[in-house]
Amino acid sequence: MARSRDPAIREFTDILEECEAKGVDEDIRNKIKNAIALAEAREAYCAGVSTQPSEVLKTIQKGTMEYPFEQAFIDGKTKWKCMPGMMSGAFEGVFLQTIVSMTNAKRVLEIGMFTGYAAMACAEAIPEDGTVVTCEFDPFLEGIAKDFFAKSPHGKKITIKIGPAQETLLQLVEEKAEFDLVFIDANKEGYTEYFKTVLDKGLLSKRGTIVLDNALMGGHAYMKETTNKNGIAIRECNEYIQSRDDVVKVLVPVRDGVMVVRRKEDVYY
């Protein structure tokens, strides 16, 4: 069974295992089990009462969960060992769609495509003449995503850019591209630089929105003693964003944490 992203659930699970090993009273063990079940049920309940994904998004999710990524890595097809948990998923997908629709976004930039779930979710929510530009470092994933995109009429709105994300961003800067929504979900050590480039080099349109995934990073962002390099990178990015007086930011505890950022001038009048 995969370890939970919630550090409190992980801690309670470890405590439960210790209690079982030491023969602690069954009533106490059952209370710990109930606490874990309640914590896990919260996210499941939120997802359950939210709008459910389209059939194409369900296909992407199922295909991603079943794909033999470990074998693909062993065979040298992927640059690193991909995991299904890297996918945005249904709950975050409808969250993104809601932001896209609320802000009337027409041009979307995604940094970190993986198998294309978030890109397709955004494509479904933008107008017919809207565009989604998605950046992906690993060429192998392009073929997987394109197969999924071909299953939807919204797939034609999506353009894939293969290569190091920062290089792609600078190319887009040269092209004077602008985006109404930017979704950052790539290598965590690059987050701060991606954010700076998007906000300070003209890639974010007026009244645009930046959304950063994994802003809690399994709790490592706020664990003072963590040695997790991704958690440290996310913490540094969060602190950098917090230090900027020209933006309004809110970290929402959706799945592994989502940071939503807008220019202060676009929020306060």
C-alpha cells in the first residue's frame, strides 16, 4: 500500500504498527484506526461530492495508473522512474477547471505535463479557440499523452513543447507569448526560477493566475527537520512567493497543496 501524502496519517500509521507489535490494548488501537480512517475519508468525501471527470479524463487516469512505468525505465525509455502518483488526478483536475472558468482563461501554460491529465482538464474548460501549451522534459511521455489527447475533440487545443522547461519558457518570452493561467507542476528544484520567469518576464497576462502544485510536498514544506530535497525546494519557493509584496497568494490544502498567486493590482483596487 502506498504511503499517504499526509504526514499526520503517516505518523498515526507508524504508531498503530508499534502498538500492534507491542500488544497495546485493542480499544486504543481501534481508536487510532478510526482516526486514520476519518483523516483518509475527508479527501475521499471532498472528491466524491465534487464534479466528476469526463470519460476522456477517466481514461487518462486509468491508463496512467496501469502503465508499466517501472519497466519503461528499466528499458531505458524514460529519463527517470515515473510514478502514477505524479498525475494531477480527478480532484485537482476539477479544481483547475474551476479556476480556468472563474478567471475566463483562454491561454494556459503548463510546466510539467507527465501523461497529460491536467492539460486535458484545462483544455476542456477553455473556449473552442483557446490554447494549452504544455512543457515536458521527457520525450517518451509525449507519445503517451498524444494518444490520450487524440481521444478528445479538445485535444487539438493542446501543443506539447519537449525540452528543459526553463529553455522553453525563455523561448516563449522571446515570442512575447502571454498566458492567462500558468500551472507549475514540474521538477521541484526549478519552481522558484519558473515562477520568476513567468511573473517577471511577461509570460503572465494582465489579471492572470499562477497555480503551483505540491505546495505542501507531503508535509516536508513545513517539517523543520526535513532532509527531503523536494520539500526544501518547495519551502524555499513558498517563502520566496511569500516575500513578494506585489502578489496575493493563498496556499489551499487540496491534495498535496496548491498555491494560487495573482498580482496584487489584479486583486485589490
